[in-house]
Amino acid sequence: MKTSIKQVEPQFAQELETPLKAALKQLGYSVPENFKLRVSLRRADGRKQPSNAGAGTWTPGTGRMQFWLEPAAPEKTASPLGTSRQGESLPGAAQAAGTKVSQAPAGPGVPVHPAEAELLRALDRAESTPGWSFVSLKKFRDEILPSENIPSIRTDVERQNVLRTAIDKRLILKKPVPNPKSPQFPVTSIRLNRLMPEVQEVLGYTKKDLDFHPIHIKGEPLSATILRERR
């Protein structure tokens, strides 16, 4: 039976964890002992290599390797170094460096990490670009975010992690849209889920802005008009 990608990924993680932690320590970064290395083997375009594919289908010369540190046994109530309140691993440098972070203001739902808040604001600015009918996921990730120069999400891995987390939390919604250049190949677009209290809080919406205010029109009720027309 051939070894699969799913089987070889933890083997890579086991081999790389000790030297990676040693390198981080030498550079002055403290990594909690309970943090474990996770590895994801990817194709050249960054897409995840199928887990059931043979290990030989991935090679260092043609593929990519994405790795990150996360708590081995995340807790839902605590806020350990490098995790959010719900035990979710934090993006990029905050994980590796063990940097102390705080939660951005949020509503009663899922907590929003500061890096996610910056990403949401960046998407809000992109959605406001004159002439744009939608924001492409690929363009936002590969072009717009790097140009924003956000300290907490500077690398490709950090951008992918934060964006994926925001989508998983449904702070950002995905939708296929027609490709203006190649209609046969739809484009994945993204947009802010502005109905989420967390998104509203990050963007600074006030309750007054979100309240529905009915407009009173003089005359009889519409229901009365419809009933009269049916007679």
C-alpha cells in the first residue's frame, strides 16, 4: 500500500518541529512547549494537495510546503499564548513568536483577532473601489493585501491563514461570479458579511446606522388597495 499525502504530512512535521523551534529560540522567539508543528503539502499554485494522493505526487521542486504552529490541545475557555478565546490558532507570526495579542472589539459572537480586523477593513476599502462590481479572492489575497503592508499579515502563509479563518467564521462570504475575460471559467469573489455584528463592530457601524426606519406614505394601506382591485 502506497504512502499517502495525509500520512506523510505528520512525518514531515515530526522531523521539522525540533529544528524549527530551535531556530526560533536562537532568533529570540519563545514558543510554548505545548505548540506542535503542522504541515500542509500544496501544489505550485498554492492549492492543497489531495490528502488521498500518493506521497510521490508532491516534490519540493514543483510543490510548496505550508507549516504553522498550533496548540496540541486547544482549550475553549482559556486564552493561552498564541490562541484565541475559542482555542483557534492565531495567524502567522503571532503563532511562531508567541506574541501576546488582544482581541479586537466584537459582538456577542465569535471573537475577531486584530489581524482579521485589519483584513476586514482592507476588504471594505477594496469593495469601495470605483468601477469594481466585485472583489476577486485571488486579486485580494495576492495583490491588494500585500500592498496594504499590514504588519501582522506580511507573508503569503499569514495572508492565507487569516483569510481562511475569516471565511470559516463567515465574516467573509465567497461566491462564484462570471469571469469578464473568460466566461467559461468563473471567478471566486469575496465580500464582507455586513450582517455579522463582528463585522459591523470592526467597521465602526453604530446601531443608529443599522436600524430600519419605515417610510410613511399618505393614503390607504396597500392591502386595502389590493383587496379592492380583486373585487
